[in-house]
Amino acid sequence: MISDSQDKPALLIESLDQAEQLLAYAASKGLSIPDQTAQTIIKSKALPGKDLLKGDYDAQATFWKAREELARAVAPVSPESLRQSADQFPDRALWSRLKAWILRRPVSTVTRAKLTVRKMYCSTLVTLALLLIFQIYTVIGSSLVGEIQQFLKMVDDNGAKQAAIRKEKGDQAADSPELQALEAEAARFDTETEIRFEILEKWNSYWRIAGTTVTVARQATAPVKVKFRALKQSLLTARFALEALQRYMLPLLYGLLGACLYVLRSLAQDIRTQSFTRDLVVVYHLRMVMGALAGSIMVWLFLDVIKEEGPLKSLTPPALAFVVGYGVEILFAFLDRIIEAFSPKKT
């Protein structure tokens, strides 16, 4: 048995101090503790003064039993979480040091729980900023592609109408007010399409390989067939980019944002109940990674299956990724159902 300098069991002394802390916490929070348990812990404070190596094992056993009951009563709070909630560390953040230097006073202190909240808060802001950037970029690209396709359809319909009028009226078609109106409309369609084409080229330039980019200056002087070919190429590459963003990048970010929300909510609960421990930092980091992966996997692999049946079929892919990122257990339950379906049934 490990003993201190006075041959008193150090483990027992530490456990008595921890039990006293938990008892004080329970009293401050109004938690119901059995009278027998409280009395046993209070009476056990005299145990280190006895010669425990020569007996009195019943008193020790009674104490450890009461300590176990107290731990269950105040769970998830533990002596470690109470210490983490009370211990203060110098705040090494740049803003805190700068503030201390300006005011000519010592650097402020902060608890480890607050430091963790700050890190998770920054991670959430970065995730949200990236999500907004990619989401806005995707919305602009989708809008440009949709409008250009709409104008191209209008140009085709306009050309078909002009051809029908020329065929019907022959040499007199040039004097037809209807044909002149269609030609003016076609010119307007060409202008609107060209404007959106230039914007789409700039949109593509943010991600497309520079060697395959057709510059706007070259398009302005290119023949009509070359410009139309460049427009078709730009539309095709934009569709590829939008597919990659909507299928892969956005689900990952939405899943990560859902996981960040879960972590922040859990941290708020831990701080309120004083149940935060240092080990939870690793758990929360792993939760964020799992949330990002879970949101992505559900959209990448199981989106079509979910759309056919299940309570999540009404969710859009971003919403599905966010929900699964918040509750990764959804993915695990879904995988368990698949494994169970292919596993041999026990007889």
C-alpha cells in the first residue's frame, strides 16, 4: 500500500478529500444524498488517524461503499471535473496579453473549460465562414448555368420561329414586322447570354486549371462558332464543378457544422453541471471528425437509398448532412441495419 511520510495511506486520504468535495457539491446543488452515505463519509475522516495496517477493514469497506454511492448520485460530476472547473491558467491568447500590456496589469486567468469553449467557438466560426463561401459560390454558379441554359433555349426557339417565317413568306420575309421583332429579340438574347458567359468564365477561373481557361478577351473577337463552342465548354466544366461542390465539399462542411453545434451544446451542459474534464477535449475533437465524415458518407453513398424510404427521405442533401453530423449515431444505426440485413440469421 502506498503511504505518505506519516505512514498514512495516500490513496485513502485523497479519496476522503474527493468525497468531501463531492458531498459539498451535492449540497450546493440540492442533490438528494442518503443520510447514511453522508454520515459514513463524514465519520470516515478519522480513518487516516488509525493504524489501518492492523485492522479496521470494516470501516474502510463502509467508506468505499459510501464513496461509490455518492459518485453515482452526482454523476457525471467527478472530482476531476470539479478540479478542472476551479483551476485557473494564464490566458495566453494574443488579445488577453495585449490587453494586459495596455492596462499594465497581470495577464488574466481562465479555466480549461473556457479555453476549450474558445477553441471550439473559433472552429465553428471558421467552418461557418468556409461553408458560406462555398455555398455562395455554388449558388452563383448554379444561377449562371441555369440562366445561360434558359437563354440558349430561347435562342433556339427564336431561330426556329425565324426560319418558319422565312420559309412561309420567302423573299418578302425581310419586310415582315414579326421577323424584325424576332431578330431584335435574338440580339437581346445574344447580349444577355454573352454577359453571363463572361461572368461564368470568371466563376470558372477560381478553380479551373489556368492552361485550359479561355480568356474573355479572346472570346470577344472570336467567330460566332468559336464563341458558342467556348460557351458549351464553359457550361460543361461549370457543371462538373457544381457537381463536385454539391456532392462532396458542401456535405462535408454541413456535417462538420452539425458536429460543431453538438460539441458547443455539450460543452454548455458540461460547464453548467461542472462535469467537464480534460479527456473530453479529445472526445470532442473526434466527434467533429466523425460528424464531418458521417455527413459526407450519408450523402455520398446512401442518398439514393434514403430518398426511397425512411424518416429522412424528405431532407435535402445539405440538411441530411447537417443532421447526421449533429447525430452521428444515425449513420451507425443505418450501417447496423445494413449489416444485419446481410448477416446470416441465427437459428
